[in-house]
Amino acid sequence: MSDDTVAAPAAPGPSAFSSLRKAFVFMRPYRRQMALATLALIFTAAVTLALVQFVRVIVDVGFVAGSTQSLGLAIAGFLVVAVIQALGTFARFYWVSWLGERVTADIRTAVFSHLMTLHPGYFEENRSGEIQSRITTDTTLLQTVIGSSVSVALRNLLMMIGGTLFLFITNPRLTSIVMICIPLVIGPIMIFGRRVRQLSRSSQDEIANVGAYVGESIQHIKTVQAYTHQRANEKAFADHVESAFNVALARILSRSVLITIVITLVFGAVAAMIWVGGQDVISGRMSAGELTAFVVYAVIVASAVGAISQVIGDLQRAAGATERLMELLHAPSEIVSPAQPREFTLPLRGEISVQGLRFCYPSRPQTAALDGLELQVEAGSSVAIVGPSGAGKSTLFDLLLRFYDPQQGRILVDGIDIRELDLENLRRQFAIVSQQPAMFTGNVRDNIRYGRPEATDDEVEAAARAAYADEFIEQLPQRYDSFLGEAGIRLSGGQRQRLAIARAILRDAPILLLDEATSALDAESERKVQLALEGLMRNRTTLIIAHRLATVKNVDTIVVLEAGRVVAQGSHLQLLESSPLYAKLAALQFAASGQTA
């Protein structure tokens, strides 16, 4: 990323705190813990300021007056107060850290829960690696701010205010020297703070790019190595890393300049104050203990101002992270349940009516995936959908499950427009087996139970037997408790497909969607699974996307799609005579396999 890009004008300062305020909303349920943390903060700040008075007494009474007894009493008091401060610091650190961890966990949960409700089109436009980075890296940064930086800022603010009051009480004339520096310090903080916030947002974006590229490369490692693309991937990754480094370096430089200016100005004022105060001690207008206390208070105030300037940089970084998180949390879903959804009359019959369906994907608004599609599926019937690639077969399944809404037309299930139904209620009526079934990190039992989370172990195992999956499951090291690896990497394609079929069997839904459910099976496994599917399909409405026509010769109806339209439908024999497209597909497939149509 070029410097011109990252140096784009930032939003005004208050918007940074406006962004953080959205995150602090998550702290409201924990008012008791916030109160305890605040009390601990005030207490420790007050005790720290009180310790300085013991220092003044020790210098004036113990060192200057030479009283051993008074010195001993002052030191004893100093130690007691120090212990009290340590206990207060424990309470402050514990409750502030607790708040940081708790609020971060709540934000992560809220963001993830919202992501689970977003329509699939959102994830076509936003990379999963970047979304993961926001939930992990950005929330970690926010946790640091809530659990540490805010505490440091509040404590140093109290120290600065309290120290300034004691400075005025001790010596107003010297205090005026310190006050001169305040406008000089605030200026750089405001100027550089805005730039740090902008660079922090850019830095988090670049880090997300790095994470996304790593995830993509690892996910497709076999393809990377098969095409000997390692060197090209390494170079591309190095470019991502360097881009992130350059943005981070610009942010670090801005913060470094800010801290340097603040420290120089503040401690320059302290040096001037010590010189003037030393003249007062020499001339007898001020005691050595008072000067010592004044110097300590001045150092406390100066350190507090320096610490606050650093914390503002952290807050600016957190504001950038919060903006990214809030974008996820408030991302609108284009597919939502109606305010007053209709209900199915149960048991569901499973009649499906597709009327005048036209749909274009958001990424291809000028190209219709479905164009005026009309289809009637009788309850309990089996319908195979065939056609060349890009005909709209999988798109129809996506619309049935309401992953998208059509631009024109409607889909009725048992006479009800699916847009009038609650999303969960609608999708609960379907079981789906994809051509490339999704496997989740976990064991065999977890993956089958995904179809019905409340199912018992016996029901899971019965579903596996019905899908003929128990044969290979029994050969696994821990049988149903065997870990499958990420995305089921430890299983063959056919094994993953049989687990997906077991998941659909366990679902026991009235409508089945089969996307070439036997495509990855060998001949023997395919025969067994076909028998399982025949039993599963009985008395259920079944839609089958078929690439191999031999698997659907015996369904009730075959529907031929081309360019998003129904061009023919009927039985296998009827279509061989009436549909040139179907006859061509059949001739190509059956000739290649040596079978007769």
C-alpha cells in the first residue's frame, strides 16, 4: 500500500471515541464490576498521592531536623500506606482485566452470532480470512484497550488532576511553570492522534490480508504443490507482509514522534521548575521537603501526561479495530424472516411450486442464472433436474433454501410463499446432500449429528448404518469418536459423501435435496447408497441434481434445464424422443460408459 493511500484524511477526532463508545455498550451489563474497578482506580491514585506527603515529612522531619524517632514513624507510615496501595492495585488490576476479557468474549460472540444470520452473498463479497482476522486480531486489540489502556488512562488522568491540585497547594508560582506546557502537549496529541487512528485502521486491514492469504494457501496446499506454485506463493505472501510492515512502520513513526515531543516538553518544564524551586530553597522561601514533594508531584503529573499521550495512540488503534468489528456486527442481511411469519400446516406434504422465477447473482447482475423458470413438484414425488453446466440447477436449490431471493417470481411450499415463512422454520423442512459435502472439525459422531443436534448416539449410529457408512467407521481408530481433521481431510471423497448422507437421514426432513449424492462413490458403494436413498426417498418430496443420467432413470419426472429455463420434462424414455438436448446428453454419457440409453 502506498503512502498516499494510508495517509488519506482521517475522520475528526471525536469519531474515534464515538467508535469506541459502541464497544463500551457491551460493558453496561457489568455495572457492578465497573464500579469496583473505578473505586479501586480512585483509591490507588489517592494513596499514591498521599505517599508523597510521607516523603515530604521524611525529608523535613527525618533528614533536615535529624529526628530518628520521627523518621522511624514516617517510614512506618510509608510502609503501611504502600501495603494498602498494593492491595488496591490488586483489586484494580483484577477487575479491569476481568472486564476486558468478559467484554471481548461478548463482542466475539455477538459478531459471530450475527455472521451466522447473514445471507451467503455477503461472504461472496467478503473474504473469510479477513472476517476471521476481525474476530480474532481486532478483538484482541480491543481487549488490551478495555483491560489495560483504559485503566491506565483513567488512573493517570486522576494522578494528573490530583497531582496538579497538590502542586497548586504546595507552590502556586512554580505550578504556573508546569501549566505553560499543557497547551504545547495537547496540540501534538490531537494532530498525531488522528493520523495514528487512520494508520491503525490500514494496519489492521493489511494484517487481515496476510491472514486471508495464509488460510487460502493452506486450504489448497495440494493444488499449490501439484502446480509447483510454492515460489510464487512465497513472493505474493512476502509482498503482503511487506505492505503490512510499511503501514505499521508509518504508524509507529507517528506514535514515536508524538511521544518524543510530549516527553521533551513535559520534562523540560520540570527542569525549569526544579531550577526555580532550588533558588527558593537556597533563599529560604521554601523547605527542602516541600521542594522534594513538589518535584515528585511534578514528575507524577509529567509521567501521567506522557502515559496518557501513549494511551491515546492505543485508543486510536482500538477505534480503528472497533470500526471494523462494528461493520461486521451491523452488516445488514438481505435475507430476513418476516415480522409476522406464516406457519406450515404439519405434517408438511412437500408440494413445491416454482412460478416465473428470474434470478441474477449480485456479482453478475446482467446475467440471469434462472430466467422465467416454471416448475411443479407434487408432494412425495421424485424429480431429477438435469442440464449442462451453468443451466441453473444449483441456483434453484439455493433459492429453495432461501439463501437468495429472486428478482422476479416466487416459490411456494405447500401453497405458502417461502418469503412469508420464518427462515429456520423453512429450512427445517429440508435435508441436503451436496456434491462436495461439508465436513466440520470434530469427530464422526459430531459430523453426523449436525443433521439433528439433539439426536442420541443410537440414532446417529442407525443413520450411519442406513447410509452404509458404518463399514468404514468401524475401521477407524476410535470409530465414531475418530477425529476427522479440518474439513474432513482424513476421509476419502466417498467416505465424506456417505457421512453427509447419514446426516441427511438423521435430519428426517420431508423434502430432500440431493446434489449428485453418489458422484464420489465407487460402484459397490454407489449400489449400497442408492438402496439407502431409495428407502429415504419413500414418501418424501425429492429433488435430485443429476450429472450422471444413469442414476435417475427411474425417478418420477426428469426436468431438463437450459440457460435457466425448463426446456423439457418427462420420463427418461419420453425425453429421449422429445428432447434433443437430453438425447444428446444421454448419448454422450451412455456411449462413454458402454451402456445403452
